[in-house]
Amino acid sequence: MHARVMPWRVPPDARKEGVRPDPYAVWMSEIMLQQTTVAAVKDYFERFTRRWPTVQDLAAAEDAAVMGEWAGLGYYARARNLLKCARAVVADHGGVFPDTYDGLLSLPGVGPYTAAAVSAIAFDRAETVLDGNVERVMARMYDIHDPLPGSKPKLKTRAEALTPEKRPGDYAQAVMDLGATICTPRGPACGICPWRGPCAARVAGTAPDLPKKTPKKAKPTRYGIVYLGQREDGAWLVETRPEKGLLGGMMGWPGSDWTDTAPDPASPCPADWQDLGAEVRHTFTHFHLILRVMTAHLPGDTVPERGFFLDKHAFRPSDLPTVMRKAFDLTRKE
């Protein structure tokens, strides 16, 4: 009745009638939702499942196509792991997802949380699902003041004790929904909470202050240069970033290393590179980044030392990760 409607979910009433969730959809949604909001994920999920409706379709996809569709969602290692996992399911499991926690944990890119979530939601296994919403609910239910992330084991123990054998998939999603819609980070709606009676933090008046978190260290700032070169025929000089590291496997602009001080020039080819006079500012998980943008019109016979030319008709700005798209957008304003 109160369950959130999401494109990868099977409603509780339908589940009671025997309609089973698609493990492929549940797995994909859980990978996309890692450190990302439901609102941000919905459109990406729908695009992916329209283009690659089965795990076999995704396993057969070109890497560049998948990375391009992922562009803008962030944490790009997830996209690489998505492909590796799909290919492992097809190659090693006949295109069928394992239905146990241990079996799912053996797949590339599937960690303890994802294995628990998929086994509970897709296969109704009584596994303990502990995301940020559930952590908050448990901290308040038991008035736990130990700060995260150190309190995770204690919170998991509490969550495990509440996980039922009957309909654990519905239960897991219900607790996540409770945290997302009622037991929210700020201003929890305790008056309408179905667990308001036994909630120790509500009784103590500490619910708005929980969960406690260990203070984060200040993020450092790094600096870099990107080079946006366009040939006379409209083709753009781009590169595929190394698979390992930030933005791994994504299309981007050739550029310098990202360093703690002013970077050394690293142009991909000789040209009359001009400073655009505008900076790209972007924040990653562990640092802030400031990029200087250089542009040039390149002769038709240019042979780049780095990267390759992409025909203007094949170039899609939407295939760029957000930080690279910001640089492109700056050139459009000139």
C-alpha cells in the first residue's frame, strides 16, 4: 500500500500472487543505486533495460556503448563491473543469476551489500540488507550513538535480528522505504512512523541527531589541463581513459595529470592552443578538481600524439562523463 513505485520493483501485492522480480533488473538497480539517489537512477535504468533488456544482451554489448550510456551517473567503475558481471553470468552460469548470497558474492563487482540485496529482493532469501536508510532506522530504533562507519557491525547485528524468514524481500524494501520517506535524515516524521512505539531514540528525543558520523577530513584540491581540439571537418580529438583509475574506460579529452600543484602542459599534438579563460570545477569523492581548458582548431592532416579523432556525427556530448561535459559546455558558450 505504501511501497514506493520503482521500475525495477514488483509490488508486494503482486509478489503475494506469485509474480517474481527479475534478478537482472534487481541486480542492475542495486549497482546503479550505489552512492546514487533513486531520482538520479530511474532514467538510466529505463534506458539501459530498453537497450539491453536481458543479461545476454548486456553481455554482448560493446564496452564503449555501455560506458556512453552510463556517462553522467558517476562512479564509473560500476559500469565496468556491470559488463564484467553480465559476461560472467552468461559465460559461467548459463545466463542465470545465482540465487544465493555466496553465489552472488562470487560475481565480479558484487560485494556483501549487493549480494544480500539481490538474494533477498530477487530470491526471497533471509539475508540482512543494510544500506544507509536501514542504518539510520536501526540507529534510531535502538538509540545507538556510536558514530558511523565504526558502528556498522552493531547496526547490522540489530538489523539481522529483525530480518524475517517470511517475505524477507518485501521486508528489506519496506525498511529501506521507511528510511527514505519517514525516518529521513532531517526532520523524521515520527508521528506517522509504524515503529514509533518501540523506537528508543523517539522516546529519548534523540532521533534527529542520529546516526552519529565520524567527521570527514577536508578534501584536497587538485589541478589539471584539458585540451579540446576540433579538426577542420568537425571531428573532435578525444581519448579513451585507462580502464583503471577515475573515469576509467570513459571517453574524455586528452589532458595532463591531476596534481596538487600547477600541472605541466601536456598537449596531445602541436597546435595553436588557446586558454579559454574559464575553469572547470568538479568534486569527486575524495578531492576537488580544477581544470584549465585549452582549445584549438586543428588542420585536417593533424596526427595526434595521444587520442584519436571522432567524426562529428559520431560524437555525442552525452557520452562524456560530467567533468568532461562541463569542459565541452564551456566551449559552446564562447
